[in-house]
Amino acid sequence: MNSLSLIKPSEEYIDEIRAYRQEFFDGGGNFNGDSGLRKFEDIGAWIRQCRLYENRETVPPDFVESEQFMLVDEPARRVLGMIAFRHYLNAYLAEYSGHIGYGVRPSERRKGYAKAMLALCLEKCREYGLEKVLITCDEHNEASRRTILACGGVFERTVSEGRDRLERYWITLDPIAAYYNSYDEDGRLLARHGQPEFLTTMRYIEHYVAPDARVIEIGAGTGRYSRAVADMGCTVEAVELIPHNIDVFKENIKPGQKINITQGNALDLSQFEDASFDAALLLGPLYHLFNDGDKRRALSEALRVTRPGGVVFAAYCVSDGSIFNGFRHKMFDVADYIKRGKIDPVTFDTFSAPEDIFELVRKEDIDRLMGGFDAERLHYVATDLFTNYMRGEVDAMNDEEFELYMRYHFAVCERADMVGITHHSLDVFQKGGG
């Protein structure tokens, strides 16, 4: 999907747009999200109309300012779909059609292009400054419903337009939600270079959590850890904020796993009583909390619902590993980040904001954060240590080499002179009063 882009219609694509249009006539499909392309035999005239719609001064009466995009496979120069983004809503759109309409070329359906196209368009909506968008679909259109839900849509209600029944969905344009709507977190942990983080975290969980324990995972994501802990024999209460992650999680639960999933926020676990769990996993929320107040609140809630003597596992993203990758793999421009105030030019401390997705810390930040809590640190662990610097080498290891690598990793992952180089860390601490 990396070759896909949203491109505005232009004369260089006239022949491809004409072929796209003809497929609908040949196959009898419905035109959607294409600014009335069905009516235009003259593709150039349609392109000129799309441009008129982009400006409030030139948009026709009873229409709203909008942008028309094509989903294009750039290497093949093939139009795969059309999507229209309406910048604001009039009375009709606010009830029936919403901010976005889209359609996929008949010969390219059931290939994931609708989800990819909608995700890209949501980025356009976010850049425009919208906080949430309305999308509707026919109540019988299961494919469209699944696409909207996969991109974070939350069902509101069903409305009638003539004979049609339309389902209304709202998508909140949270950058974190958008990230997880299109990111394969399970795949990251299943890849060989992702396994050290997972195996290391599970090694410490298995050491402290008994098979009959009650465990809460806060920010459970798609459930990789919750399912593994349930396989240990534990009863798991999984709390997750992102609807898309919950859907993936539910699809992957196996028969017999004692897991209950609820939508919730790490900052407010008021639905759970004090001291009601033997252990708490906080393996994602601290990646996305950008001030100490929120971080301490999440840690406080995790400790509150854990029994005295119980163990909490909290994961962090470590800044220096990311800075090294900025230099080594050019994942971002370190000099530009310094100019923008994201990195201190002397200490190289990092300063993140929600649009950056991830909050980056150093161990001294975590030490300061934990001050004042009635908890004793048991371990501070570099869960992936060198691995992200040598992904290709780790992925190429055979089973025997990887087993040896993991033995070395386990031997050194708590060494104080090495933990600062990791990308992810795990703070394991025991609640007082036990």
C-alpha cells in the first residue's frame, strides 16, 4: 500500500479517469465520491468542475466547498478509487451525506483500497483543521460499514432518505487513533525483530504473575499481551481506547480464553474497584501521554486497582534510541527537530506533543515520575536493547542464532550501563502495603 497516494484530478489522468468511469457503466456499479463523474462524457469539463468546487467563491449554489481526490497507484498510474472531502456541511449533508463520500473501481474491490483511501483522506481532514467528521453508508452496505469502523467510526443513528436507510458514523480525528487505525501492532511484535520486546516483557510477567491471577491490561491495543496472559490461565480485564483495536482484539480471542474487553481510558478506571487485580499491565498508554500530570494519573489509577503487594508493569518509549535512528536511518531530521524546539540542542532532551504520536523519555524522567508513589521498583528493563539498530540482522537469524541472541539479551537487559540505548523499556514495580 506504500505506492498509494491521493491525487487531485488533472489532465494527465484523463484517459485513466475515462477508463475508470467506463468500468462502472460496464459493470453496473454505483458511482460514489466522484463529484458527479457519471454525468460527464467530457472528462476535462469534470476536472474543471472539481476545481470550481474548491473555492467558496466559485462553488455552485446549494453546494459546499470540497476537494476531489483520486486514489492512485503511482507506479502503475492507475486510478483505484475516488473520494470527495467536503470542508463543511449544509443542512442536507449534516443529516444524510456527511463530510466524505468514496467509491472503489469495480475491478479493484475487496483489496483493502477503501480503507487505505479513507485513512489518507482523514489525514486531509485533520490537516484542514476538523476535529471530527461525519460519514454515512447504506444500512445494507456491509463493506462500507466495515471500512468506516476500521477507520474509527462510531455509530450514531440510522436516518431515512426516501426509500434508503443510512447509517451515520462519526470519526474523531485524534492523531493517535489515526495511527493505530492503520498500524499493524500485532505484526510488529510477531516479526522476528519485534520478538525481543514481547518475549522480554512476557518473561517478567510470567515471573511475577500466577496462573490463577486476575490481571488488568490498561491500553490493551489489539490484545497481543492480554491473550498471552490469558493463555497462562489468568483472568484478564482488557481496557482499550481505540475502537479499531478493540475490533481486531475481539476477532483474535480464542475459545477458552478468560478475557473481558471494555472501552476505556487509562486516566479514568473508575469502573473498577480499588485493589481488585493481582497485577496491572500499562504497556501502551505512557507512550501517548505528554505531560507529567497525565502520566502520574495513569500510574496512580494502575496502582489503585492493583492489590497491595501486586505488581505493575509500565512500558515507555526511550528518546535516545529514536535520536540514534534519526542519525542512522534518517527516520527524521535531527537538525530540523532542534530548530523546531523538539530536541534540546545541548542536552538532546526531547519535547513531544500529541501530533508527534509518541512521548519519548529517559530513565531519569521515569525516576522523577515515580517519586512519591508507594511502590518499590523491582526491575528496570531494556526490552529491545540493540534490536532496532540491527533489524535486518535479527530478521535474518536462524532459530539457533536467535535463541543465542535472546540468551545474551536476557543476560544484559538490566545492566545500568546499557539500558539507555533501548527503544522500549519496562518498569516493573510492586505496590506497597503487601
